[in-house]
Amino acid sequence: MKVMSTQPVCGKCGGTGWIIIERANVSGAEPCGCRNTGRSDRLEERSQIPPLYRNTDFENFKTEGVQELKQVMTLVKNYADEFPLGPYPGLLLIGEPGTGKTHLAVAALRRIIQKGFEGVFTDYQTLLDRIRSGYDSSSNSSDKEAYRMALDSEVLLLDDLGAHRVTDWVQDTVTSIVTHRCNNRKPLIATTNLPDVDAGSAVLQKTPVGTEYRRTLADHIGARARSRLFEMCRVIKMPNIEDYRIRRGRRF
């Protein structure tokens, strides 16, 4: 005898857990709200977002009336709201330290997680150190999953891209990660302090003894990885403003 389920069927998705959506003549599917009940909380617990940023969102981003900062926040928010049907699967925020890049990147990741997608936060240096130790036979580390996580996470947030001593191994590793995610349209959100001419950054800076060249994003991660990043990401240059960490600290 067939037992009929007494659980009501969702009127939006018909019990499938997915809603077909269409934006700008592009069709896709996103998780239905019925599927997300309790799921987003569990996903956020597994996201590895640091405690400092656990409550980060667009609503508590401090723009201090700076129009350029409001415009940047709107662009990042649009990326998260349109996900996964936006024109770019990835997002790259470029700017000086303390301009609010990490806050906006985490706000976008949390908004995407709230839709029911899996997302993982990691900073660049920690990720590379974990990958290296996981595959070093002389190391006592048993962490073999970092590289696979970087490749296969549904959405990866890579903070402080390029902040590691440059070696051939580093450039080869980041190139393999970025290339894999680009080829498989796996979204990547990244932040970097490193300048890039195509993003409007100055690569020459004045010093007391003259002018010096600032090492660029391509110098640190390699030209191939940089090219793939610009291919898959919406690139946003942060305005030069007072250190965001100082402005945010005024709340305390």
C-alpha cells in the first residue's frame, strides 16, 4: 500500500526545491525558499567566515556619505542579488588596504549563502600554506583537503589575493585554481591590495628618493592567472578613502 505524504507541497517550486528564473533572456534555477529553511544557517556555519565578519552585511557597510563608495556597494550588491544569473560568475575587488574590500566581499558571500548556495571564505596566504603543508611529505600536517576545497567549493571567497612570497610554485598553484574555476564556471570572489593598470591603479609611486615601481597583481600571481581572473570576474576598483577599519572602529 502506497503511503501518501502529509507534508504540504510548496506552491512556488512544486516540491522540487528549485525555482526557474530568467533575467536578461538568460534562464537558470535558484534554490526555493522552502529548501533554504534552516539550510542557510548551516551553510554559514560551514563557510569559515572569520568571527570578525560573521555579522557583516550591506546594511552595516559605512559609506559616510562618500558617493563613490555608495556606487561601489551598489555594484557589489547587484552582483550578489543577480547571482547566479549575472553576466560574470566572479567578482574582483581591487584597492588600497582599508578601503572596505573584505567587508563588501563577505557581504556578497553571505547574501549568496542565504540563497542556499555553498560558500567558503579563505585568505590567500593561509590557503597556500595549507596546500603546501598538506602535500609536504616531511610535514606533520594531515590537511589534504585545502586544494580540493579551493577547486570545488560552489563559491570561493579568496581574500588578500597575491599576499604571499612569490615563487614558481605559488604562481603555478594559483593559476591551476583560477583556471579550473574559470573553465568550470565556478564563482570566485577575490580581494587584492595589488595594483593593476587595467583596473585604473597607479603602478608608479613617489618616494623621498624618486619614483618606484609597485609590483602588480600579475607580478604576484602570474600573467595567466591574472588574465583568467579578468575574464571571469566583474572587476571593481575601490575609491581611495580614509581607512575603512578606522571609520568602522568609531562605532565602538
